[in-house]
Amino acid sequence: MPKRRDTKPTAHKGIRSTEGGHVVRVRVRDPRTGQEVDRPRFVRGSLREALRVQAEMRVEVRERGRVTRTKLSDYARSWLARKRTALSVATLDRYAVALEDHILPTLGAWYVDAITPDACVSWRDEAATRTYGDGRAYGARTVNGWLRVLRTVLADACVELRLGPSPASRLRALPEPPAYDDANPNVLSATELGALLVALRETAPAWYALIALMGLTGLRTSEATALRWSDIDGDVITVRRSAVRGHVRERTKTGAVRRVPLAPVVVEVLREQRAALEARARNESIARGEIVPVSEWVFPSDVGTPRYGTTLARPLRRALVAAGIERRLTPHGLRRTLNDVLRVVASADVQKAITGHSSEAMRQHYAHVRVEERAAAIARVADVVQMRRGQ
């Protein structure tokens, strides 16, 4: 590159002539510092050739200066696809539901660099007013779960796209009620579970077998709805897959396969369920004029696919009212109930083997020590201590 003293100015800005050609300079912005600097290039030949090269350089600078803007929907779906090898199936499904159903419908069309803290606050406040299909409001804990997904996605996007601090980094979660307390523990006593199942036979017989199996074995909803008849061998169930939102995965939440023994009453419930499905297949065969096989699924929907676990909420509520139990119980509360009953009658190792908890911490998380148990324990302590004056 010729030195400046060896060049002469021309009538065109940014072009100086020199021996054998011209030096063309274009101002560009340094991406590291943001400062403008000269980018020189030596061009052999005529002034016309130098002007052509200068025009090309200016186009190149303009193209490089443009920031490629990414919409949140495009980034989030790409982000989720890259997470498939690092996260469990259950976590991926939870992220997908939060994004597709609750975040992207509102913010997905926005460019990531255009999302502001105020936009995040508005989304959170609007999400807090959403309801299920039956009109029940989503809880603060559920909305905060979506909020955590939004925070994670935006934090990663701002790092990868070099956008500075995430607009959701200081977004506060909604205040949550206690997860489980003595007044509303989302768990039943053994007596209450029995009363619930009796009421369920009357109020929602079509759901009795599924709910009874979950309540008396502790299977997760996703595991129970994914059961095939081939998984049942006499009085033992092999739990090896899960179904989330109707999609069957050939693995459980933790990835472990376990064998769960069945009490005689549960074996009888499953016999009744099989008989009901055989009767339904016979009736359909007569109606269609062709043989309709019995469903491979233990608890098929009306269209023959595994049932959605979310449809359990309504029959559970009706049975609770009929049984005179005046508090909430979610489908997951059935698993908590079985875990609590097992805590009294079995060792921790047996508990984990039946319920499939991956750690002692998770087993303890599901334990619910009732007020009556605590009072009895304190009374026993007082009896053992036997405080007497003068000792």
C-alpha cells in the first residue's frame, strides 16, 4: 500500500492517485469499538476502475452495517431444538407448552432487540389473567413457570445475539401461596382416598379404573395414560414409557424402567377395565360390520389414543364433592397421597422403588407429615423425658 505522501488527491473524495493506479478509501465502523476508521485498498488501473471499486466497497460496508434482526419465535424454536440432547423429555415438553401456548402468541412476532422490560411486565400481567378451558384461573405458580422460561430464552438470546442485558432480567415473579400447607396439602388420608374411589364409581365410572390405579400405585399421570396391556403381567406392571399431551414417549420421566406390584383390588379393577374395552370392541364390530380389535392402550380415549391427563380434573372435583371432602386435589395429588401412605407402612427404599423417585430429596419432598402425627410425636417426647422436679 503506497504511503500518503506518495499519492495525489483527485476530484473524487476518498480516491488518491499514485504511480500505477489509485488508493481508494472508505470509512467503516469498527464492530469492536464502534469508532469509524479508514479502510484503504490499492486499485491498479484507471480512475474509472477506482470509482467502480469504491462503489462496491460502499455497498459492502452498508450490507455489513445492517443488523440482522431475529424474531423471538424463530429464536425460541431454534433454542428449543438445540436443547433436545441436554434436557429430559418432561422438561422439553414443559418448555414447549410454555413457549407455544403462553409466550410466543404474545411476544413471538416481536424482534428480540425490540422487546423492552415494559413489554415483559405487560406480558406477565396479562398472563396472570388467563384461564383454563373450564374458566378456572391459572395459579401464580404456573404463570411463574412460564416466566422462568421467558427469562431463560431471552437471557440466552441476548448473549448469542450480543444485545446487552436481557429485558426480562429484573422481571419479578408473581407472589405465590404456600405450595402445600396443613389447610390445603393436595394430599388425602388413606380413609379419604377410599371414600373418593367409592364416590368415583357413582359420579364418573368411566374414569374410575384410571384414577384407582393412580391412587393405589402412585403412577404418574403420564405413566398411567401410556400403559399398554402388554405392560401388565398378572399382578405386576412394568412402567417403561410416558404420554404427555397425547404424545407417547418410549421412556419415563426419569428414564428408568420399574416394576410395580398390584394389590388384588387393583388387579380386579384392571380386569373390569379389560372387560369394558372388549364389550366396546364387540359393539363397534357389530356397528361397522367388521372386526374391531381391543385397544392396545389400557386407558384409551374415544378416538383410540392415550387419554390426556388434564381431563382428570373435572371427574376428580365431582367425586370430592360427592365424598364430602372440602378441599382441592389435583391428579398429581393422587401420587402424593400414595407416597404419604407408603411413608407410614414401608421403608424409604421400598417407597422409592414403587414411586420411581430418583433421589431421597425427592421422596422427602413428597412427604406430608400431618398435624396429628406431629402432636403425637411431641406427646411421646414428653412421655420419654418425664420431667420431674428435683432432678
